[in-house]
Amino acid sequence: MHFLRRFVDDERVRYLAVGGWNTLFGYLLFLLMLATLGKPVSSLESSGVPLIHWIGREYYVIVGWVGWVFAVMQSTATMKYLVFRKGGSYWKQVFRAYFVYLPSQFLGSALLWFVVRVVGLSPQVGALVNTVIITVVSYLGHKYFTFRVPLEVGEISDEVFEHTAASGPEDGGDAAGVEGRVADA
């Protein structure tokens, strides 16, 4: 029981579990909205008005945006109450969450359009492909940008330090040499 309690108390584990739920919820909501709104919205394709025609032709992208509005509200609630357990105004946090998720939503919409229109996948399968790619891109973006620790002036990265410390004098490096070069900088 102590083992389980430790995981529940770990914010990172809660984040992964809730993130998995939020991803599943968003996909299932997309499928539900596609089933209920897809046909009525796609019927707009017969319109002579170019914008309305485009909305009807790309109905799955429009349905995706409608679902996204609701999915962000649900995601914010689960993150607020189950992961971060923070007070504050829910509606202000939802508003801020839209700005956090907006870039990936634009990227996801373009990707969904591409896999449906160019590759030829169904919107349902395209949304799955989209989810996998956006997840990988988000992970890489967080790993190498959001959570990258910048070096201070004169600081040597861990990779350079480990390589130099591991090499001997014949390779042009030793631990004292690294410290000497830092002091000279």
C-alpha cells in the first residue's frame, strides 16, 4: 500500500495518468463529435459561398476545433484538481490553458488536414496519427526547449565535462585542465 501511495503522491505520475486520460478523452470526444456533427457540417460543401464550401469540405478540422474547446476545459479541470491540486479561478486557468495548447492545436489541425487530404486516411485514423506525432513533437519540444537548463556564462555543459574528464592527457584533456580553462574564461 505504501508503494501505491508513493505513486499517487508523485505529481509526475499523476500528470502522466491524467495526461493519458485527457488524450483518450479528447480522441473519444473527436469521434463523438465527428459522428454527430460530421454529416451536417460536411453538407455545407455544396454551398456556393467559398468559405462555407471550405468549412463543409474540411468538416473534420472544424469538428476537431469544436471538440478542442471542450477538451481543454476538461483537461484544465483534471490538471487543476487531480495533478497540481491548486486553487485559483478555474475560468482564468482555462483561459490560460487555451494559450498553452493553441500552438499544438494549429499544428495538429494542419497535420490532420494533411493526413486526410494528401495521404488519404480517414479522419478517425488521421486523428490517431495526429495524436502520436503531436505527442512526440511535444515531448521533444519540452525536453530540448521548455525544460532545457541554460548554461551560465563560463559554465561547461555536463557532456563536455564528462568527455574531457574521461580522456587522458594524451587525448588533450584532464580534469585539472577543465578547471583551468574555466578559470581562464
